[in-house]
Amino acid sequence: TIEKYTHKIAKELKVVGLINIQYAICDDKVYILEANPRASRTVPLVSKVTGIPIARIATYLMLGRNLKDFPELRKYKFPYVGVKEAVFPFNMFPGVDPLLGPEMKATGEVMGIADTFGLSFYKAQEAAGLKLPVEGNTLLTVADKDKSDLLPIVFKCSSFMVLGGITQAESPE
């Protein structure tokens, strides 16, 4: 699991305190994008969601305390979900294509917290100044391996009008 990988990496790197590891998962294979023995901008957000003072505990660890001294770090199932969203300055650049390239940098981050992922996502989008439409069209693209699971759900949704079925886009070449 990701948790086990994180423990192994932190031990091997002899990290005392915080470590920021970014993972990617493709075809059930886990890849490490980067591992940094430092805090990231996400630490305050995780502390807010969990109620655990992560930076303070990491500081105590670096000063010689032991993880066993912090019972609040034991596994706990949280009754809510937190969603982090980047804030981009699209309103500062009228007429600029909002498709993000590697040069586009976020100017901040916001968070939505709620009982469900959907509501947390909505709150994060709203906080970032992105209004989700309540009507209009939706393009739903699904990997071939997931279509058999998802399509029955889509067909059951009365608010969806399916314009295409199981099709595959082809290059116009």
C-alpha cells in the first residue's frame, strides 16, 4: 500500500519529521514522482482536515521526541472528506487560453470539507471562484476497462441524455 511504501522510503532516507512524497498509479503499478524530506504547502490543509498539529509534532520529532509520544497519530477514520484545489489567476489574463501548460502556476490553494467527496469538491471549486454549472452538457469519457461498470449507472440517471454509446474516437488522419 501507499502507506507501507511511505514508511519504507522515510526509513531508508532516515527522515525525522515530515516527508513529501508524490505518487502516481497506472495499471495498478505505483510510481514515485518525487520524495522530499520536508514539509509541503499541503501540511496546513491536512492539519485542518484531521485536527492534528502536524508541523508541531514534526518539530518535536526533530528535537528528539518519539512517535509513540503522540497517540493522536494512531489510525483514525475521519467522518468527513477534504478536497484541495489550486487557484489560478485566469481573471488576471483575459483572452488567455485557460488550458494549463507547465508554465502556468497556481497563485494559492483552497479547501472544501464536507461529509462526502462530491460536496467537498463542490465547496473547493466554489472557494476557488469556479462556479459549477447546474445545467448544460457534459462530456463523459471512460477507459474501456471501466465502461461496463459505469454505463449502466449513466443510463439509470434520469438527468442524463446519452448522445453516444460505446464508441471509440479515431484520428482524422
